[in-house]
Amino acid sequence: MNRKYRHTVIAGNWKMNQLNSGVKVFLEQLKENMPKARACDVVLCVPALMVPSMVRYGKDCRVAAGAQDVSKHEKGAYTGEISADMLADVGTRYCIVGHSERREYHAESDSLVNEKAKALLAKNIIPIICVGESLEQRENNLTMEYITYQVCAALSGIDAQQVRHCVIAYEPIWAIGTGKTASAEQAEEVCREIRAVIRRLYGARVARAVSILYGGSMNAGNAAELLSMPDIDGGLIGGASLKPADFASIVASASQD
Ligand code: PGA
């Protein structure tokens, strides 16, 4: 973390878990466990149906509401889709784009991820852009090449002013939901490279200001070490964000000096 230049962000990703009727109780329990002094932005990215509850009850414990996906279209005949305008209208502050589960199960391409990020920026919603290599790519030493490609593709046509409002999440696919965390050194190495890519594209000042998160089996036990790395500015947390005490403990790790 480097709080001098950028925000530390702890974002939960509930995926397709929990119920709207449980949001209030979850947040009450979270509040009880939260550290008194907090030095990071806390976000919960929830199914779109639960965003209004997250906005309403999240205020009390300073948790911002995030969504997990958005349509690339502005509006119109796109049955089942949810636009950035609709998300903004109910108070969504962040939205994940390009999560590996959407890339894999919904065939999302890099250009679609880019269009979705732009749709969000146009409505002042912070995109949390996910990138990450497969195990096969890592084993074939293709990690940096692939991550560089994904970052460049996701940011295509996004200007320097806008990129300051983007968050990048490095999530190695082999570490998501598997209990296998990247070591702090492995995670730092890739996050540092992501910052170097942003520096090449936008210059040093912008690169210094963009928050880069690590995601993939981050939990209460390993968060402090990962967050101690200079280029890891927070976490995108799946499983451990479903348990108020665990999630609060990660927030506490992100609040230490
Ligand atoms: P995990 O999920 O923490 O359960 O590995 C992370 C993510 O998919 O964002």
C-alpha cells in the first residue's frame, strides 16, 4: 500500500450469494466487527438486486455499494440487461468488470470489458477492472505478456483523467476460490508490472495514483502480508467477504501502518 499517493480499497465480491433480506443484518454484524479507525475505502459488490439495500444500510457503517456487471449499452431493447445509468440512479459507486468468471462463463472479450468500463466511467461509477492469467499461462511464463495485453485492451480509449478513476484488480485465475493464494512476492511482481504498463501508457503521475488490488483467496490470515507490498493497494475478496468478521478483519489489516 502507498497511502500517500492513492486510496486503499477493500472490495468484497459476493458473487451469486446471500439474499436481499439478509443485507441489513450482515451490515450490522460487519459494523460490530469493524476497526474503530479505518484507512481504506470499503466496498461490497453485490448482485444488482441488492444494491439499493447496500446503499441504504451501508451508509451507517461507511460501506459503498458496488455491482458485479453492467451492460455496454446505454439503453434500449436489451432484455435482462442493466445499464450504467440504472446503477448510478440507485447509488452504485463501484462496479466489477471483466471478472474471470464472466470472461469464462459468459464469453466476455477484452473489447467488451473495455466498452463496459467506458459505460461506467460515463456515469461516474468506478470500474474495478479484473485481469489475471490462467495456471497454464503462468507455467509457460506468459503471465506478464498476457497481463500487459489485458490491461492495454481494457484501457483502450480511456484518457488519463478517466484512468485515475479506475481500479485494476489482479486476480490470477488459479487462485480464485481455490484456497491457493499467490505469494505476496508473486502478487507484488504482477501488480508492479501493471503499474509499469500504466506508466508507459499515461506517465508516472497517473501510474502513481491508480489503485491496484490483489484478488484470489485473500483472507483474514494472509491479507496483512499481501497488503504490506508497495504496489498492492487493496483486495478484491470473494469467499471471505461473505463472513462479516473475516471481512472486517481484512479491513483492519488494510488500516494498519
Ligand atoms: P475468492 O474470490 O476470494 O473467493 O478467491 C475472489 C474473486 O473472485 O474476486
